[in-house]
Amino acid sequence: MRYVVQAGDTLFLIAKRFGTTINAIVRANNLTNPDVLSVGQVLIIPTGGTTPVPTPKPKPGPAPIPAPAPHKAVCPELRKGSRGAAVTRLQNLLQSQGFNPGPIDGIFGVRTENAVKALQSQKGLSVTGVVTVQVWVALGENCSSVVPAPQPPPHHPPAHHPAPHHPPCDSCHEHHCPVLRMGSKGSAVRHLQHLLKELGHYLADEDGDFRERTEHAVRLFRRQHNLSDSGLVDDSCWQALGMHCKTEPKLPEDCPMCTKVEKGLRHVCYSRKKRFRRGEKIIIIIMRTNIIDDDYKWCFKDGQIIEIYITDVRGKEIWRLSKHRRHDGRSKEITIYPKGTHFISEDWDQMDDDGNEVSSGHYTVNYHNMDTDVSDSFPIDID
């Protein structure tokens, strides 16, 4: 049979739709580059080796019994963060149509959102990642009504009870996203190729080498997400792929700081100046730079990455970050690529733990990394 290529089509999706293989389509059409398709291109889809035999007309018989009306489903609006049976149904439908929503676990995460966006792009819908009635219909559902997705109530476990189950780290990861282009190499390129392959855009090996096939997959992905038509992987492209990117702040000159190199990371903690007026907000920044040749990756079970506390000239603790910041309790995974930097910024309003403004004097900023168990400190003055 013949098939006309539509916007957003890849050989992976076409082969999946018609129950054949990429290699079979390539052979049937003598394609030299399976990664390059053009909208309007006519492909021969191999459906078997023999010509179908016409089916003889059946003899007249009793009138058929009318088929029952198709079942009408309730089609809730779903988005990233939704959970439950409706999400599981959505993931199964996406998978059956050749999209990759990740594990069928009832959790609407990054992979499910990317699969919804790919479907919306292919069907000519607005690419939002939100599952509306139009998305359900595009997936073949006969909707009777649309209801908002239920929002689970916040859960606060009582004291001395077991900690609640946390979602996997993939649900709230941070990556420190380098700009990639033709000629780039390394683990960041390999990760990019893996993400593109999951979406059906990239079919070659995940070799960490940014060459023509990787650039073609990036251009196709960018066009589908209304980004400029280039082969550049920048913050906007990473974020469209579901990554939460951090950018590195510039280190000011003549600022108080402390530096320590341990466990494959260069740790730097600093403030933007040494002397502060009374009542002035004091911003404390912690940077970790990966100085090894491999990815640095770690996972936090409760969302707390660092601890900061302030001591006075006698060494008495007067303020502690964790007493004033409530962590969301969600697991978090952070990846720093080689030579990449992760940073955290917190502020102190010069109030002690009892809510009183501190007096002028000499103070010490102390910090502790929860992941690497590295601690250090630097002095500041309040006039």
C-alpha cells in the first residue's frame, strides 16, 4: 500500500502504525537516509508478500443485528503531576499508537508529557502537553464528558510514623544543560540522543558524538515544538525535552568566599560582598563544579540539598536555614556533566531564629552539603 508522509512522521512511527519494520520500509523504497523524510513524500508500505484474494460476496441471509452503541468514556483533563487510573489509561493509549510515555505507572511525568506533545504535533493540535478532550478523541476515545483532573490533597505524615513513599527521582530532576552543536561529544550528547530516541526522532547508536543524524533529529524536534529551525541544543531545546536547566552565576570580584575540592567536585560558597548594612538581605550562593571526566549524579530523598547556619563572634548559632525553609519532601535527582556547575542561592534577612533582628558585629556563614558531606565557612560583617 502507499502512504503520504505527514508533518511529524518518522519511520519509527510509520512502521509502528502499520505493523511492519523500519528496515522493510527502507528496502521497499530504496531510502539512502532513513532519518530524512519530507512532508508529502509517498512511501510504499510493505504489508505482505502476496496479492490479496478478493473476498466472495456472502449469500443473502437474515438481517444483521445492529451493533450496540460504542461505550462513551469519561475524559478528564490531565497534565504533568496528575496521577491515577486515568493516567494509566492515557499511557496505554499513547503506547498503543507508537508513542513512548515511559513506564505505565499512572504518574504523569516528563516522558508522558513529551509523548502527549508528540501526539499533539502529529495530529495538528496545540502542543501544550495538557490532555484535553481533543487529545482523548485523537487517541480513539469516545468521550461522554470532560472532568478536571483530581488533585490529591497534601499529605503531612504524623510524627514518629514511617515516612511516606516518594516518587522516583525522575519526577523532579535538574540538569545543568550545556549548549550542544555539530561536533560536540561526551555524556551530554549521549543523554540527548537517548531522549530523542525515546521520542522516535533518532534511530542511530547513542555514541555521544553529535553528527549529521543527531543534528537532523534535533532540527525535527525543534520544528515540532515551534523553536527556531536550527541544529543547536540550547536551554529552550533542553526544556522542551523535559529538562529543568540551571545556569551558572558570575562570581563577583573581592567577595568573601571559601573553596574546597573533594569527591570530584570543586565547592565554592560566597556572598556578593563582605560588609552589609543592618536589615540588608544577605544572599549566600553555593556552587559545585564537576572536575572529573564523568557525570556527577546524586539523589535526595527529601529535597534538602544543603544546610546553612549563622554563628556570632562567640561561635553561638543564631539562625539555621532548615528551621525557616520547608522542603517539599519530593525526591530530587541532580546531574552535573563534566566541567558543568550546579548552584544554590539562599538568603538571610538578618533575623535570628526567634524573629529578632541581629545587632551589628562580626558573623560567620557556615554551610554543609548533604550529598557530599563537605562543610566550610566564611566571615561577614554587619554595620
